[in-house]
Amino acid sequence: MTAAQVAALYGVWVIAVISPGPDLVVVLHRSLVGRRHGVATAVGVVTGIAIWLAAAFAGLAALVRVYPQIMTGLQVAGGLLLASLGVLGLRGWWRSRSRAGAAGLDPTGPESSDSTPAAPTPAAPATLGTRPPGTDFVRGLATNLANPKALVFFGAVLTPFLRGEVPPGQSVALVAGMIAVALMWFCTLAVAASHRLVNERVGRVLPTVDVVVSTLFVAVGVAFVIEALT
């Protein structure tokens, strides 16, 4: 494989990795809660990418082209998974909103006799920030695996490797480099989005961000299912 071919491969890969999509959204969303949450989500996303790459190498992409119903099943399952993540997010937001409302509007509390308004309760960090990073890893992994179209893309990109045109050692090195590029991008994104200045500006509207992101996941998941079945 020539240097020009390698450069072209990585050029296409970089464009694909940085393109907006559910992976980008979920990493940004969790990074607003905290750096470790964002990085854990990024690692989960990249783990999903590595799984799809391994599946493409194993020949699953070629099998999908021969039997399209496999892709239909994968896309329906992925859509349901993505929609489920959105529903869970909306449910968590609603519960935190109810708890915050109950705490702030309790007429029997000492605040009811005080003319000084109580300080607002930051609902978002309490609901999402307290989750262990392992949960964010699973969320990132599930978000990436919910899009089986990645398998088709990886199969197309890796066609020269699958045909045996590139030595196995070079293939492993190139794919490892692709995974490293994805990890570098998503982790850099997580660190930047979790910066203190960003948190100060966006933290006030984080509950709104939770609703928007969760609703988006439901909409995209439903769209995946509809597209697969029509």
C-alpha cells in the first residue's frame, strides 16, 4: 500500500470520525457533566468502533451484502437500542425534575415562612453526574453499536485489506492507527467540552440539553426502525 493510498485512507477516516452524529452528541452531552464522564463515554464509543472494525475484518460486512435481511435486523435492533437510551434519559430527567420540585415547593419546610427565596437546585449534576464512569462507557458503547451502517462503511473502507492486497501486519498497524485517531478525537472533544469555562456557560441549561439529547436519540432510533422496515 503506497503512501498516497494510506493518506487517502486516513483522510476519509478522519472525515467520517469527526462528522456529526449520535457518537458526537453523546460525548459532548456527558462531557458537560464532567471530564471523567466524557472520557469514559469517548472510550465506549471507540470500543464500539473497534468492534465494528473487527466485524468487518471477520467478513460480516460481506455477509450483509449477500443477505440484506441481516442488516435489517441489525438496524431495527440498533434503532430500538438508541430509542431506549433516549427514553431512559427522559425518564431520569423527569424524575429529577419531580424531586427538585418537591424539595423546592414543600409548604411544610422552613423556607415557607421565610421571605427570602431559596436558591435553585442544580438538578442536572445530581441526576447525571453521580453515575459511575462505567455507566458512561456502556452508554457510549451502546450508542455506537446502535448504528449498524458503520459496518457497511467499514467494509467498504477495508475492502483492500479483506481482499488480501495488504500484508496482515500492515493491516493491523493501519487499523490500530484508525482506532487511535478516533480515540484521540473523541477524548480531545471530551476534555474541551468539560473545561471549566464551558461548564460555567452551559451548566445552567444542562437540564434542557438533557431533554434535547434524549429526544433526539428517540427520534433517530425511531427513524432507524422505520427506514429498516420500509
